[in-house]
Amino acid sequence: MTTPPLNLLVDSSANAIPIHAVTGDKFDAWVATQAPRLRAWLTAVSFKADAVNATIVPGDDGAISAVVLGLGRGDDPWVTGNLAKSLPKGSYALASVAGAAPDFPTWAALAWALGGYSFSRYKSEPVPQRAALVWPAGCDRAYVERAVSAATLTRDLINTPAADMLPDALEQAARDLAEFHGATFKVITGDALLAQNYPMIHAVGRASSVAPRLIDFNWGAAAAPKVTLVGKGVCFDTGGLDLKTASGMALMKKDMGGAATVLGLAHMIMAAELPVRLRVLVPAVENAVSGNAFRPGDVLKTRKGITVEIGNTDAEGRLVLGDALTEAISENPALLVDFATLTGACRTALGPDLPGLFVDDDGLAADVLAAAKIANDPLWRLPLYAPYRKMIDSKVADINNAGDSPFAGAITAGLFLKEFVGPNMPWIHIDTYGWNPADRPGRPAGGEALGQRAVFGLIKSRFGR
């Protein structure tokens, strides 16, 4: 399906071309110690040690003798993120590093591998061979392997067109992951959702030719602290009867990005063998249009027992999450996290790179933001501002899924979910875009695992050995 990014990190250093990485403030002192030929070349090409700036240094025979990489201020974790694709094929090794932080080798390997990712499932021609990096000394190899594998899984799932990633295919991907790690797996499909009291998942997905389902797997010792992950699995979103425009529908294969992020995160947790009892819940549906589609103005029953008036059929993700979150809290987990590509309002407020973080507990919020900073995986906290709850009041039901106010859409979506979580639950809601609109170092255009490393870091710090 892809060029496996971990194949771009190799063990052998034989014949590897050296890379010299240097920050801007250390550059003059560093270059003064180099051979005259190297100094002359850097002067000739007017090299500056700006972040991501790299130059190939030729040898006497015309072959590459070295690469010099600028690190800028030394605080950009993605400086190696273009090199797998931009350097000529071959193997390279970090030979010297001047001015970077001690954890630079880990981020150099991570960015190199993630930057070499290419989704090629539908390409007739093979992907050009990438440059490989020798595993750097001092790199946290196990972390890099888990993080790259997790992000690759997430990116692959999001990038796959909906025709090949409807609820049945998403179920298979989750089943394969669960079986790989020895997790117990079950799924509730179609009308069985009604029989087992998941009415909103059924209502949103029933118009599709592929039945809706709730994917559910468990892993780890039963006595360990319970961590439950919930991912929005809307495999394609037409908007329902409140139909999206053509441009609004163009990227809706990524509306299962929350589920894809959760599956990648689950892989990280299980691969690291964190001492938790992990549960993963993914309501997987297609929000399609047909004669039995749910309608604006309908009132839906819920697993929790409250009723929901449908103000807009295009606010469907919070509906399927509501039933899944109700089930999640039934076990009183020590931590509950949901990921969802939930609102355009969050993207308007924060842009594509910053997922919105909603947490009632200030201590938990501080912990996850600290983990995000360490993981170079930013989140931005937004408030669950209680006075805005009135914006989703309903005259005919207990709550409206959208309301009629044009304001605070990300907050009211979070408040809607909170109705199903209730008070005093250690709960994190992450409203993510799940997509890179353009190529950047380490982050090719397409599906992306935003917030994944941050939450892994939080779980490891709270529950890890």
C-alpha cells in the first residue's frame, strides 16, 4: 500500500554518506574546523544553516562526499523530513551534530521516516527509491518504530478512498490489528445495533448499502487500569439529507480520521506493552442518502436514554460518538479519550495543524499538553463553556444535535458529547482535521495522525512502568 517508512531506516553503516548537522549559532565555529575544500564549497553555494536547508558536497570524483544540514535554532523536529525524498538514493548517516538538543537523533530518525511516506496503492508505476538513514546513535529506536508504524497505519486508512474503506473494510483493518496483538474482538452490525441499544449509530448508518457497526476490542490484563479510546468512524459523509456541496464532500473519505488515529494509537500502546487494560470502540458508518435516511427534525432515541432532535443531518459524528461514549463510561475507565474529525468550526479557529483539545479537568489538561510538547505533537485547549449549552437546547427533545446558532460550533459539539459522558469522568475530546493540506518536511499531503503521539505520551506517563 505504501513505501514502508521503516524501510528507510537501516542498520548497516557501510559506505554510508556522512551528514553533518549544525545549528545557525554554531555554524561559524563548526565550519572553521572543517577541511578547506568543504569550507570553500559552503562559501561557493552561500550555505546558511537555516532549518531544513541542506547542501550536497561533491568529492573529487564527482560523487557525494557529504551532506551539510542546517538546524536553524535547533528547535525544529522536522529538519530531516525532506531528505528521504530529496537526497539521491543511497544510505546516509549522522556523522556529526553541533548545537542540537540531546534527543535530536530520535527526531531525526522519526522525521526522516515519516517524510519518506508515500501512499502508492493506486499508482501503476513503482515509487522512486528513497534515501535511507542509518539508525542514529542515541536514538530511541523502539519509540520511533512504534510511532512510525502507528502513523503509517493511520495515514493509509485515511488516504484510502471510501469505495475501499467503508465500514466493512474499517472493521477488517481493526480486526487485523486486534489479531496481530492478541486482543479480543467483537462487532455489532446492522439491526443488531437496535437489538443491543445503539440506536443513533444505526440511524446514521442505515441508509448505506454497507451496514453500520460498532467495532469493539479489548487488550491487556483485566486488573490493569482501564484506558478506553473512541474514534469517529464515518467512512464517508455526504451530509445526509442536509447534503454537502461537491467541494464540501471532496475530502470526506477522511471523516473516519478519528477512528484511524485511534487504531494507530492502539497499535502504539499494544506494541509498547503498556500496563493498561485497553478498550477501543469505533462506531463505523457511512452517512449516505436513500429512502430510509434519517431526516432533519427527527427525534432519535439514544443508548443513554435521552432524546436528540436532529437539527442537521450533517452533524452526524457526534451522534454515533454519543452511543459509543455511553458504552465507554459504563466501565468507569481511568481515562477516556475520543478522537473525531468533528467540526469545521475547529478548523476555522485553529487551522489544519492544531487539533482542538477539550478537557474539563485542569490537571489532566496540563498533563496532556505537557505530553504534546514533549512529543512535538501540538494540541490547543478550547473551553467546554457551560453557558453555551443553551445553544443546543431543543423544544421537542432533550437536546438538539446542532442547534440554530452560527457561533461556537466546536464548543457546542464538545458540550453535546459531554451529555453522554457526564461529570467526573477523566475524559479528553480531540477535534482533529486528520489531514495535511500540503507537503511539508516529515508531513506529506494527505492523511495525518495528529495528536497520536501526544496521547500515547500521556498514557505512558500516567500508567506506564
